[in-house]
Amino acid sequence: MEEQENKLYMPVFDCLMWAKATLEVGNKLIVPKMVPRDESRINEHFFVISIMKLSNWCDVLQALDDRFSEPCKIISDVVTEDVKNVRDMREHDDEYLQGSGRRKDKFMFQAEDFSSDASATIARDGEYLIGGRVHVQKLMDAAGRFTAAVEALLEDVGLGWMKKR
């Protein structure tokens, strides 16, 4: 089936693209190496954007074809309100650091044993936490499982040619 004839092509393509971006950028963050702070901060920003774009495209995809509901649930189960808030707060960090911003009450985060604001990074015990609450490894795991589940459906929806592009 030609790309333009299949209404699922763009949503599937974009979901797989953003899942791949989540994995690639996530790997740049979790592979232990010394990088300048500005490089890791840029990658953190791209990571939260990538996972949110994947989540948004999942909404589109499952609305078009409920065969994608299970793979998309893998993403919706891990893209919590905290993920969305940290992405938004990082996107508008200039406003928050000047004392404004729409969700000022959520900018600070208190865990049992540490506190953080949305601009911070916590790396400890094998966990990489953006804003103290966005768990990079858990989101990467979900993106990987999502990709495998979607690729398993490609033949059934007439997009088998997209496998391992």
C-alpha cells in the first residue's frame, strides 16, 4: 500500500521516530562519560520533548486504529503528569527562574531523601532523573517495548514495508 493511501502512515512513522529519538537521546544521557553540563542539559531538554511527542502521536494513532491501543498504553502508563510538567517547566525555565510560570507550585519536587527543582538533574544509584522526577531509564524501556509492539503490528495494518527502516 502506498504511503499516501494509508492514513496510519504518518502517525506510525512519527511514533516510531519519536520512540527512536527517546532511545537515542536517552542513551546519550545514561552512558557514563564526562560531558560539558550544557551538552547534557540540551540532551535532557530534547529527551523530555521526544517522550512527550511520542505520547502525543500515540493519542493520534490509537484514535485512528484501536489495534494500537496496547502499544500506546505502554507509553501512557509512564508519561505521567510529572513528565509533562517537567517538559513544560524546562521549555519555560526562564519564566520559572524569574519567579513566574504557570505551575510554580510544582517547580520544586520533594522526594523522601532529596529535593529538586524542575531544572535540576539527579544521577544516583543507576538512575538518571530529570527535574528529580523524570526517570530516563524507565521511559527508555517503555519506548523500546512500544517500538517492538508497533513493529509487530505493521504487516496487519498494511505497513510491513516500514519494518526496520
